[in-house]
Amino acid sequence: MTALVSRDGTDFSLVCDACGAIVGNLAASTGGWDVAWRLFGLDGWTGSELAIGPHACGRCGPPTSLSGIVARSLDAPSVQPAGRGSSRLVVQLLADVRAVYLRGELLCADDARLWNLLSGDPGPCRHLMVDVSRMHRLSSATVDVLVRAAGRAAERGGRTCLVGPAAAVSAALRLLCLDDVLPAHADQVSALEWLRAAQPVAC
């Protein structure tokens, strides 16, 4: 994630994936990611139109990596055993939907485990539902994982949505213009109805 959201979800910064340069406190001057990225594009920044990146400043030129800082760390092969599962992350299979329940504040290890779970073969579960009703905030790393997972689901003709996001979470996603990528529903019933309303992709 190279648009880093503040802890309270009211501000964000842009990071160059190549040199690490940071331009902070952009919400007050730009209002949101879409305006900020258009302005930085005029100043020579290049990269993805999505906040998760990758992005590179004008001094560094086009980003050479297909993924941003967080993505590269998640994709790096682990030399440690998987270890025990975290109570902050629970996965349940509901026919054609993978339901992920997130609780509390995720650690870096939790984000890596979440990516490992969501980047594997989903089997018959083409849709993804993520319950965040027990979380007060989503870190930039967690948002990065969920947006990338949504992209993978879309490639299979699946949908992705959040359930029960707190006001701060919804505000942060709107700020980063990712609320369309991760649409929110108040409860699981409405979320499952929306997910399963998608037409299956013909093989």
C-alpha cells in the first residue's frame, strides 16, 4: 500500500515505492485519493491509479515492480513455520463464499497470514466476504491485502464485500477511493444476497 492512511482514517500520505519519499497530510489539500493522484501525475509521478500502488515519484521514473512495498513483503517466501492461527483471523467456507472474520487490530504476521489464505486456490468459493464489524480501524497493510484479494476474486468472476465496517473504516476507504472496490453491507444476510446476485462466468 503506497497511499498510507493515518491511524484515525482521516488523512493519508503518498509513498514512492522506489526511493521511499513520503508526501504527507494530503487529505486537507486534495480531499481524497483521486484528486491527489491526478495532481501528482502532473508532477511526474507514475503508477497504478489505485491507492495500493505501485507508485514512483518523478525522480525515479515508472515503478519497475508490479507490486508495492507491502505487497512485496507479503509475497516474499517465509523461512519460518506457519505456527498457530490467530484468534484475530477466522475463515469459514459458505458454499461459494469464503467468509473471513477479522477481530481487534491485526499485526503484521496476521496480514501475512491473511494474504496466504486469500492468495491460494479458493476452490468453489469464488466470492469473498470480510466481516470487519469487530474492528475499529483497518491498517494500510490490511487494506492492501483485501484490495488485492478483491482483484483476484474479480478475475474469477467473483465479488468481494465488507460487513459492518465502523464509521472510521468507511471514511478511510472513501478517502482512498476504494469504497467501490470494497463495498460495505450492514449485515451478513444482505452481503450474501449481493454476492450471490453476481452472474457466474461461463467456462
